[in-house]
Amino acid sequence: MHGMEQYARLGLISREEALKKQIKRSALDFRLVDGSLIPMYRGIYRFRGAPESWKTRALGLTMYAGKGSAISHQSAAYLHGLDGFDEEPSTQDLLLPARLKSSPPGARIHRTREDFQIFNVDDLIPTTSVARTLVDLAAVVSPLELETALNSARRGRPTMGRWLKHTIAKLKRTNWRGVDLLNEMVERMLSNRLDSAFEVEVARKLQEARLPPFQTQFVVRDRLGNYIMRVDFCWKDHLVVLHVDGYAFHSSERAMARDARQRSQLSLLGWTQITVMPKTIADGQWLEQLREALSRPGRAGSPSAACPRAR
């Protein structure tokens, strides 16, 4: 690799970068004439042969906007791989500090006076941090989409709750749309552990139905303290569990055999077990079954009951 190619990122280079590297203007202009360089935005070029993609366009936007700009909102959620944002957004979001006056064509521009952290996705694309991305999403997506993204962020980042609270506390505006809701979700996240987007949806249904408080990811043991299984949702005073059999449930025969064995043990120990699946969540029968089971007197102290405890 020689010449200006060595300075390229994803096959992109800016005119300013090339000139700073002492590339002659005549050499730069010649490559534009012969098609070796293809203009993407004003002063931003792509080398012929370098594939154009969603990521190259995102990087080109930040190069055009200037240092301190970052891909944000739904576009940042996509780059961070948050649940619910699996597809390339049709419009790319760009967050600009107030000092930057540029407006790259084709982008959805957001401006802010607040400082924000930038994370370079793939060590290349300036993107708002996960915490700032969630704050921005709070203003533009539905509560379910926000909570789904929040819980997927938490799964890979154990300190996400504290990080988010710190980020929110630094905001200068007190009327930031969606932040109160995000705060509530963070508090719930710190007390509950949800491992999939479907579990987030189930938890919301439980809260909307005003059922008694539940525990998540609860470890059930027998009287001797032997591990039985970890259940998705639990009301231990009533010996009631809710199994959430999501889209990837029973992915192998070994998993089917293990789950059947563990659930049989729960039945022998006196637990009431109710199951909800993506195909059954809408009919509401599982909620009625739960309501009936939880209306019975607590049985945790009965002689035949297990002695569950959280790990």
C-alpha cells in the first residue's frame, strides 16, 4: 500500500487528511478525474474498489461533520447491536455538538449542548456510547423498544445501571423527553434480571396486569439445598413459577430432556408451573391462570414444600 491509500479508513479519505499528509493537490485532483477517487460528500472520497456500505456512509457522515460528531439514536443502537435494532436504519442519525454548524446531506441531524461520550465502533466509526444512545432512544422509541434495548445492553455490561444513572445526572436539561421513563426502567433493571426481548415483553404484561411483585432468574433448590433449576419468573411465597419459552426454546434434544426433568422435579415439590410462549402471549389465558394460582393462600411453609432460595 502506498500513497494516500495508507491513510484511508473503510476505503475513505478526506481532502483535508490527504493534504495534511503532504499529498499533492495535483495528485489528488488527478485521482478524482480518472475515477480512482469517488466523491461521497463534499471533501470526502471513497477509493474505487472499496465497497460502499451502510458503515462507509456512516463513517463518511462523521468525517464530513467534523471531530466531535457521532452516529446516534437508532443508528447507534444498530451499530452497538442492541436488541430490536437488527436492521440497517433507512436514515442515518448524527449527533452534533452545538459548535459544529455543518449539516451533512442525507442524515437526520440532532444537535446538543451537553457533552457526550464517543465510542469508535470497529475502532473506526465515531458512535455515541451505549449509555448516551439509550438516553437518546428514550425520546424517540416506544417504551417496549426502549426496555428491550436497555436489557440487551445490560446483559453484556454489568455496570450499565450505574453508568446510565451517571450519564443522566450529567444532563443539563431537566425536561429531557423520556428520561423519567428511562430512570424507572433502570431502577427496575437493577432489581430484576431479564435475559431476552421476549422476557421484557412478558414482564411488561405482568406489570400491566397488576399481579403481585415477582422475582426473576430465581434459583429453586430442594430441602437439602440441591439445585433444581433457575426459573424465569417466581412468586416463591405461593410456590408459583412462570416459564418463558421464547423463540430459541428447545433448540436441542438434550435441552428438551433437561427441561422436562427439572420441571418434573418442580411438580413433585409442589410448585405450580405456568408457561407462556410467543404464540400464546396474546390470548391472555396464561395471565388468568397466574391470577388464579396467586389468589390461593401462600404455601411456602407447608410440609411438602421445597425450600427455595436465591443464589
